[in-house]
Amino acid sequence: MVNPDWRTCFIGGIILDETQIPWVSVEPGSVLVGSDDRSILFGGIGPRHEVNIDYSFRISERPLDFEEVVSIEQNSDMEIASDSEWQLAYSRGLLSGIDGSSESLADSARDYWGKPCDGRPFVNDNNCPTLIRIWKSGKAETLTVFSKRNNVEPVADGVRMVVREHSGWNENPLFIPIGGNRSKVIMEEILICTIIGILPSFVWAFFNASPGYITEGWLNLVLGGLFLGMLTMLFWRPRQPTWRIESDRMIPSRRKRRRDH
């Protein structure tokens, strides 16, 4: 079912059914979703993970605009595409868009921790932003957008609809662990700040500062080093593990990414 709140904004018009929408078929398969780069300028929503979609589905060949979505017949099997379904179709070259246009997804989350990896939409809670795709130079980027409370207006230019050929979702899907690797990230940040920021600050002071500066100004050196280390987060951080499906488990791996299939 599409968002029922949207229907309250639509007055009159035709009722849209499946036969009036051009579709492309997507066969089952797996795909990598998300980013393994957590730098601020070049990173994206993470963690990067593998999703296995074991059902066939159809996805609309073009995005539907707001008025088309709210005019879909209420008992239709059409639903808004999930992030994973969208990515599988996109990875196979089945989707295209106009530069600058955006498409809303069924998912609502700040990151992918705790996400089921079977193709279903991931809705963390109602306070999380909506995931959207924006087309730039022929490629699609994933962003998050917050909508105002009680605002039924769409957060993007359109949405892709899907018709799934399955009987329902598994009650016990594979999912990325909740909480993730916070302790590892903290230790990584401490190491980076120490090597890139703090140690160079003391080396510089040893060779260039006045005698006794290290003893008297060590706190300034530490704080300056921490600032320098954190500043590098803008453009660089080590690649993070990709969560892959292995032996019916989600396993973090740093091995080279295999091709989506």
C-alpha cells in the first residue's frame, strides 16, 4: 500500500492501475548497498552491506509524480520501492533519471545498522529521515531528508513503484547487527589523532619550540593535535568493513568487493 495520508491531498482525477504504468522486470539476486567510506565530504550512508533478494519483482520504468501516486487504486499490490530493490535494479542498468531529479524510497533511517537484508524497506522509526536518490551526471546518490512533522507533501520529485512476486516477508531475516562497530571506530579515531595530530605536534615542538615549552604547553600540543586529527575526517578515513552474507550469517569483511549479481 502507498502512504494513505497522501490520498487526502488528492481531489478528483483518474484511478491508476498496474496496466497504465510501464514496468521493467527484475530477477532475484544480490547487491551491495551503502558506503564503506565514513569521511564527511566523500562518504555516504553506511555500513556497506550485501542484500539478497530471492524474489522477482517489477519496478516502474520511470518515477511516478505525486498526483499519480495518490491516484493509485487502494487495493493495488503496488508499493513504493525499497532502497535495496531500487539498488538491485539500478546496478543492472534498468533505471535512469534526469539530472537534478530526486526519488523517494520506502526506507526511513539515519544509517543501516539493524537493517534486514532481504529486500524489505528498512524503517527505523518515525523520527528518522527518509532515504532518497538524487540523479547527478547520470548517476544516483543516496541522501537522507527530514520532513516536517504532519507534513504530507512528498520529500522528492517522485517515487518508483514495485510489484513483488512473493507471498510475504520472512519472520527471521538476516540483518546487520544493531550498534555496529562503535568501539572499533572510537579506537580508530584515537589512533588516527595520535599518529597524524598529537605525535607530529610534539615532534615539531621538540625541534622548533623554546626550551621548556613541551613541559609547560603539553596540553595545547595535545589539543592542537586532536583538532588536526579530527580535521582530516573531512576528506579521509580508512575504508570500513562490508557486511556480507556468508553461511546464512552477516559477516564483516575487508576483502575486495565482488561484482553485484
